[in-house]
Amino acid sequence: LKADCRVSAGERARRQGVRVFVTCARASGVCGARCASFAAGRTGARQPPAMTTDFLETSIRYKYVQKAGIVFGDFSAGGSAPSGKPGGSSSGALVASRGEAVQHAGGDEFARNQKDLLDLCKRRFFYRQAFDIYGGVAGFFTYGPPGCAMKNNIIRQWRQHFVIEENLLEVEDTCIMQHQVLKASGHVDRFNDFMVKDTGDESKFYRADKLLEEIMDEKMKAADCTEAQRQEYTLVRNQADAYSREEMGQLFKKYGIKAPETGNELSEPYEFNLMFPTPIGPGGYLQGYLRPETAQGIFLNYKFCCEQNANRLPFGVAQVGKAFRNEIAPRAGLTRQREFTQAEIEYFVNPKSREHPKFGSVEGVVLTFFHSNEQLAGKDPVRASMGDAFKTGIIKNQILGYFLVRTFQFLRNVGVREEHIRFRQHLPTEMAHYAADCWDAEVFCSLGWLEIVGHADRSAFDLTQHAKAAKCDLDYKEVLDKPVEQEVLLLTKPSGISIMKAFGKDGRAVKNYIETLPQAELEELAALTAPKSVTVEGKSFELKPELLSFEKKKEKISVNSFTPGVIEPSFGVDRILTVVLEHAYYARPKDDSTDDKQTRGVLALSAVIAPYKCTLLPLDQRIARHEQYLALSTTFRSELSALSLSYTIDESGATIGRRYARNDELGIPFAVTFDFTTLEDKTVTMRERDSMEQIRLPLAAVADLVQSLCTGEAVWKDAVAKYPSS
């Protein structure tokens, strides 16, 4: 785990690009005590220590807020920024995300905390490397009890936020897919990364684009790097995963890239398919693969889901499950695994109508957009309202824009800091083979900008491919209110006779094939000037122009048939969990009155995704052994279980303070302590994790209060106002 996750300062910056430009728009009143020190610095008091130079020099030119007090812009709960702040304007007009660099402690907060957080995750068994007692294998991890509970809570919130609130259908398909399915989808031929290997040690392999990124970062860090060179290296780095095999090979030669571990020559880049093959059946004659994504299972069942939706468009289908990719160089913990969890949505739409009925409810939300044009020009991301982004063409359709905002809201709700979220558009050469447009939700963490959600306009690619390969009609049939007259291209009768004669016993099949082609393909055949080869029922036939004759006729159409387009938000659940942990972690100052050397780490997780909602603590062993405590705690535990509230019990002999600290590490928001007063009047103390405030209340009221606090029906200050402090 440590080998996979420990990252140097240079590595942390490698995904970030040029340089950080930051500003504090308001230095008091927003961040409380944490921002007060910065305010003092602005008025002449002692300045806090500087960020590391390599972090500033190699980070992307983008404004973000650090927990320790750097504030960039001003964000409301809805994600918008008020007028006059660098983050946005009241009109939502496009605003570049830039400002002056400031020196402030905590700018590299996530990277500084990474070692302690990883130690906490391993020690408290949130997750650790799979097969650990055998030495482990890179790219595989096991979730322990708190990690498993937290992950399930994130998925539960995802289902509530999308499946329930957006009225989606949900399916569960198989993890093994047959060859024909993934051949049709393009994964067999195109689901590849470029790889290079050490020519002197063929056991060492490297993913070409990642190695190129690392080399560019090293060059940018060099003391003699000029501004022109920096711009060149930045552009190369930004396009690293968009180069062709030939271009990649030329760049490796241009920059003299060698094997990093040995200095040996590297092979030419070559394609490596990322799917895990597996034979199906005892004979092994049927080829299969572990699915590389959950999306294909949705496309295969589109027809049946459409029927369940009363044959209405638009509608969405969701699936949560495992996906498998044979990564060349898995590293950085949960962020690049060979087995991981996806939560995907395929939203089927009429390709000619991309409006969303609820777009008006999100068009005022301001997001940070990093358009491909800005990336290629080395410019800054921009802040814009979704409405303005759509009007100016940054976002090309409302449905995609609507899901970008819903993703932003979901990430914020589960604990990702909104000021660290941006949406980056894929470069034209970076786009997946199936996509017309792609936007990644990226979150700033210890590894730099990390993609955690992909949003793709897959057009009609998948359904069209599966319809052709399976010879199945997957078109949507839209019944028109009034029949319309439409000019269509039809094969003439003489031409049909000629085709049947030319191809003998296969003539009727060829004729039927031509007659059922879409109008666009019929127009292509009508314009033929040279023979064209087609495949019909597994046989190849050559269509000569002289055999083909078409005529135009007007027909009344009462049913409009088309292949639906697809908008796909795809969530990496493990990556979301990773950034939530990083954004939630902080360390309390050590108590000088004790000899405790361990960092007092705290996970400030929202109650809704915390692995456990509360912990039960007897004050000491005298209470733990008391018969009345046993009776009261048993009843209380039953009340918590009846409300589906998870909990832990710590009846160890450690001090109450140490036990509080143990549960703070697990992110448990509330602690209920039974003391001697409890035995007299059946009241307990209840402690809130982040403020460490305590109140005293009747034990019978605790379960309902915890539920209200966890569901958001109440907040802690309401409880403090209602019950006396302890």
C-alpha cells in the first residue's frame, strides 16, 4: 500500500500543468480561525511560510481553496459566486479563474496529510492491499469494515440522488461478457493503451503516456528551463494520452527518453489491450472477457428497459457494479486499480432534441470549465453559470449540462469540497472512440487533478453497433400525432429483379438487405461510381453501380424511427471515496500534557456517508460492568438498529479521551457516553466530533436525534439550543 501510494512532491504535481495563481477574496468571516491568520498577514503581521516551490511551479493555473485558509473566489451553497469576487459575477458571465499567487501555509495540504491518512486507512482497515499476507499484487485492494460501510453509503447516496430523484431504471448485468458483444462495442479492437518496455530488462513495462508526462514534469522543474520551453513541455504533457503511436515514438526519440529505473533504451510504443480474457465453458471454445465497463450491459438491455418505461423517451438506465481493466502500471492506491466499482447512467434521448425539462433549475449554478480550446492555448479555466455555458457553446446540449450540475451537487453532498471541483473537456484527439463530446469532473487532491466522473455524449454509437452485430432492431418507434408526407428513396422493381438474378440463391437476401438500409446509406449507394463490398448473413457480395437504380417517392409516415442518442455520466466510486477521505482528513494539535506521540487524525465525514453514525462508550469499567448499564445499552442498541443506524461499542479500559480519538479517526460523528448520572436519571452525554461540544439529554431521545442529524432534518446547533451543555 505504501509503495503504491507514497508520492514525491514532483509526482504530486505531475498532473497539474503550468503554475498556480491564487488569491484570497475574503480573508475573514468565511473560514473562521483558519482564515484569521491570513488576514493578520495582510495587515503586516508575521507572514506564514511559503508553499513548496516545485508545487507552485508545476501546478495548473487554477484557483482553488485550501482548508488551511486560502480562499479563491466566493461560493454560495448552490455553487455560484456573487458579484465582485474573482470566482464569478452576478450575471454568471464567463470569468477567467486567475489571480495573484500568495504564500500561505497549507497550500499543499492534501499532499502533506497523505502519509498520515494512508497510515490511518491501513491501521483502521478502511482498505489495504489484497492478498497482503502473500505479499500482495498491484492494482487489487480489499475494503475493511469501515471502508466497506463508507463505500456502501456513497453508493446509497448515489442511488438516492440519481436513481430515485431522476426516476431512473436500474439493472444488474453479468461481469463476464462474450466476445461478440465487446467486438461490436469496439473494445476488442480499440480499448488499448500504448506501452513501452525496457529493452535490457523485459520484465519492466511502462505506460507510454504516463512516462511522457513524468519526463515533461522533470524538464519543467529544471532550473534552466525557459518560459518558451515550459510552454512546449506543458502542451506536450497536456496531450500525452492523445498522441498516435507514431507521434508518441517520435516524442520519445526527440526527448531521449530512457527506462527510468535502468537507463536502458525503450522499445517502440505498441498497443496493449486492457481487457482480461477468459474462456467460457469447460471446452473453452467460447471466448469471453471480464467487462471493462458496466455500460455495455445497459445497452444490451435497452430494448427491454424501453418497454418497461412504456416505450417513452427520454429515459435513463443505471447500473452499479465491478469493472476490470488490466492496467499496465497500477499505482496511487485506489485511483488506478485492476478491479474497481463503477456507477454508470445511460440516458437515452432523441438525437434531434437535446433539451432537458429541468434545465431551468440548474442554469444559475456556476461551475469551473476547462474547455479544450483553453487547454491547447495554455489559458486558464473559466467560471460560468450553466446557462451562460450553454448559450456560448461551451456546453452543446442541455441534457449533458444538466448532468454536469447534478454531478457537482452529488460530489458536494458526499463531502468533496466544491472549490476543488472543475470540469475538463477532452481534447479532440483524446476523445473515446464512441464519443461526440466528453467532460471529466476532476477533483484536486494529493495527486493533483484527478478524474473521478466522466460525462460522455456517446451519440448513437453503441446501439447502432449492437443492432448491426446482433441483427436486432434497436430503433425507437415514435408514433406521430399527425402523419407527415416525406420523400423517400426506394429501390426500383427492375433493379430488384437484376439483383436477384445477379446473386442467384442469395439474391433475395441481398435485395432485402438493401431495402432495409437507412435513407442515408441508400443515398450513398445511389451515388456509387465503383463497386462496393457488403456483408449479408455472413457472406460478402460486391454491389456494382449498374445493378442499382433508385427512385424517389412521397410516403405518409405515421411512425418516426430512429436510433436514440446517449448521454453517459460514469462515476468511479473508489476514486470518489479516495478524494472524500483526503478532503475530510485533518489532524488535531497534540496535547502537550500527554506523552502521546501519535497524530490525532480526524475524518470530518458527513454523517450521511460516515461508516458508523454513533459510538457507545461507558465512562469506565465500573460502568461497563454495571447491570443497569447492560440493560440500558441493550435497549438503546435495539432503538438504533430499528432506525437502521449503524454504531460501534468501545468498552475497553482506555481513557474516555483516547476512545473519543479512536472514533474520530473512523469519522463517527457522534459519541454517546454512559456515566454514573446515567444510572441515576437515564440521561447520557452526546459529543459532536468536529466541535467536540457535549450536551446532556435523556437516553430515550438520542436515537431519534441521531437519525434527524444524519438525515439533515436537524443540525447540531439545534441540539445545543434544545439540550444543556455537559
